Amino acid sequence: MLFSRHSESNYLHKDRLADVLALVQVLALDEDAHRSEQGLHTELQASPRSAETWTNLAADHPEFFRVMPGGDHRVSLLSRHVTKRVEGKHPVLEGAHVHGLLRAAIEMHDRQVRRSERWTYLIPIWAALVVAVSSIVVVLIRGARRLPD
């Protein structure tokens, strides 16, 4: 699915953060602001590990990337696409801006991981509760068998 709905768990896919960081860097620092799937594959020397294509990965992360519905050079970094053109081209982003984007991706990833693990501390409590209830049921059943009629 090319234009998937943004999910609150996109960063939980295995290797997703690494793929997003790589794509941000290429689209922020390369001379060409808009790239084709083949251009991204050539530049990154591989397919993404967490999505079928770089275009699909970008579509899953509209917080960073812009994917045009048609054309060859469909993928761009949102913040670079909206910058004012200089001599007909979108300028390469400054290091501080790229650092901020990378940091934002890492923070989103960390937040989603923490959110996905927020219930894990309850597992031992639930296990203890199940054992306690089971023990009580066993005691009640044994006690009911011993009662005289």
C-alpha cells in the first residue's frame, strides 16, 4: 500500500529507524531534492530493510517526507521541498537542520517503543493473580468434596 495512513507504530518495524535516518540524510544533503525510487536505491546502495521500497517508507512517514502521486522524482524531504529555491533548486539543508530532523526521528522512535512497552510491567502481576485465583479455586473445590452430605 503506497499511501498508507500514518500510524502511531511506524517506528516499531524492525530496522525502521535506520531506514528513516538514511533517507533523511540522502534527501537533506544530496544535490537533488526530489528523487526517484531508482535514484534512492542507487544512492543508498540497497532497498530499505523495513519496507518494500523507499517510496513506501517515505509514504509511511509524512512527518518527514513528501511523496507525489505521480511522476519519476516523487520523493522529497518535506522541509527541503518547502525551502525557497536558489537558482531554480532547493538548497541543501544546513547541518543543524539535518541534526534536528535526525534527533526528531530518534525521539519519535523512542517514544513509540516506550508506549508499546508500557504494559509489560503488568505481566508478572497478571501471572501472580492467575496463580492466586487458580489456587483459591483448587482449595474451594477440594473443600467442597470433603463436606459431608
